[in-house]
Amino acid sequence: MTFDPITLAQPSIVSLTPYQPGKPLRELEREYGIEDAVKLASNENPLGPSPAAVQAIKAAVTELNRYPEGNAPDLKMALAQHHGVTMDQLVLGNGSNEILELLVRVFAGQGRSVVFSRYAFAVYPLVSLAVGATLIEVPDQRWGHDLEAMRAAITDDTRLVFIANPNNPTGTWSKADELRRFMRSLPTHVIAVVDQAYIEYVQEEEYPDCIDWLQAFPQLVLTRTFSKIYGLAGLRLGYSLSSAQLADLLNRARQPFNTNYLAQIAAVAALGDDEFVVRSVELNQREGRRVCAALTERGISYIPSVANFVSFQVEQAAVICEKLLQQGVIVRPMAGYKMPEYLRLTYGLSTENSRFLRALDQALL
């Protein structure tokens, strides 16, 4: 009899389709023979990493023979001071993705359901399916979360509701009063996970920070990351804020040494680099307005976004994406998000965005 590992695997794993990240620069350059490609596909900070983080890493590389501190006390202390919480309210992850996975491992699984919105982050259903949870996908409201419909979709076996605010890949967002009303209506057997990966980019007055809600809503978990505005995506570091009791449960399931030494060192330095954050926001605001105005001039519709990216609609999006790749410009196709007519662009440097617009003009000919 031939050995077949598929027959031994959990059915929930066999049914999964792996997450597809944006195409790496080096891969494109190898495939197309291009030496100066630009990547505008993965919502990375075009300014690079925080300079303070880079200096901290350089000073720390001689300690790589040592294991990191498993509980990362220096980073937790810095985060606690930064956000005005206690250290026992924090959980660190290998990217915020690991926090999402911990949440479903601890609270979901066979016989339990999770609720999420259509066109939301692909990892929510992916990690939920991996533990055998039942998926409840709620139709969108103008490309964003319909919180009333999500509340109505909750069943007796629901344990988690995922809310991306701002949302990826659409860049839509929920206002404070809407989200607060949702939290007040939440039954006690459900945890609300508010994913705030792009929070530092948001400049809307009615956007809720939510940290001061944690005491009032013990069922609330906030997830954040150093991958976006801090420019540390390559180090994979995220975290959650919640009640101490909830954080304790997540930490029980967390692997030892799940965040590496350099990531911890860099994150502490990045948290103090306010000037870099301000520059990143200013660049994003300026270039976002310019790109969206240019799309409008070309008669191309897009989904208004408060994050560092925009999804825009073009006919034959897959063909246009390939033509952009041939010119050395990487954007993100949205077919995997059930948005086959859309491409997503991460705002880059001014020169990178100008190159995208020239390439787009050529691709549309």
C-alpha cells in the first residue's frame, strides 16, 4: 500500500488553500529579467524600517547566540507605557497573524463558529478552518463591515467575531459610535477581535482607538503590528491588548520564544521613533491623495481608503496586473478576495507611484 499523508491529515487541513502573499521583488526580477522592479503590493512602509530600529539592531547582533527573553519584559514595558495598559494585558506574536491563530486555537474549534465580513482579511477564515471551526461570512456594506448584520449572524456556538478596522483589502472603517453599539450588544459567549493593523495611518476624528474601551468591554481584543507603519514586516512582530484574564489564556497556548531577539530590540526603539511615524503618515496622506486623484482623472473607480493602500477597479484585472508585472511594477490582484475586477496598490514613494501610473497607462492601451 502506498503511503498517502493526505489520508492521515485532519480534514480541516486538507481542505485549506494556503495564503498567497504578494509577489516578492526578487522573484519578479528573476522571472522577467528586470533589475529595478518596485513592489507596491504588500502594504509595506516605502520609507523602510524605523532608523531607530535599525540602529538598535546593529548594536544587538552580537547577542544572537542567546535565546530571547520568553516574556519580552522590556518590550512589554514599553508597550504598556505607550498605550497606558498593564503588562499582563499584552500578548506578543510572530506577527499579529500568530495572535489571530492563538485566538482560534483557544476559543474556536470543532462545534464552534466564527463570524467575519466578506472582503475582510483572508487569514480570518484560514486560521478558523484549520481548527475545524464553522465559518459564518456576513455580506459587506459598501465594501466594509455591516456590524448590525454581523451581530444578527451570531449563534449560540459563535465564539469569535473578527472586525478589521481599517479593513484590508478595502480600506474601509467603522466609526466609534457604530463599533461601541456593536460591543454593547455582544452576548457574553462571544469575543470581538478588532484588528487594527493600520491604525497609525488613520486620520479620521470618528475613528475609535478602542484601548480605553478594554475595561468596559472585557470581551474585546485588539490586535496591532509593527509590520506596517514601523516598517518591521521582515521581523514579524505583532501584539494584542485585552483583559489580563483573556491575555493569560492566550499566553498559555503561545509557543516559548515566539518573538525573536532582534524583533524585540527593534520594536522598543521603533516605539520611541515618533518622527518616523509622522513622516510615514505625511507621505501616505500626500501620495494617497495624488494617486487617487490620478485614478479619477483616468476614469478609474476605487474604494475610498483610510489605510496605506487603495483597491481600484479595472476591466480584465488579471491581464492588467500581468502587464504591470512586465514593466516591473508589482500590485496585488484581488481575485483571491472574490474581487476579480480589482487590484490593490500600496502607496509608495513619489517616484514609485509615478512609475505605477505610467505603467498603468501603458497597460490600459
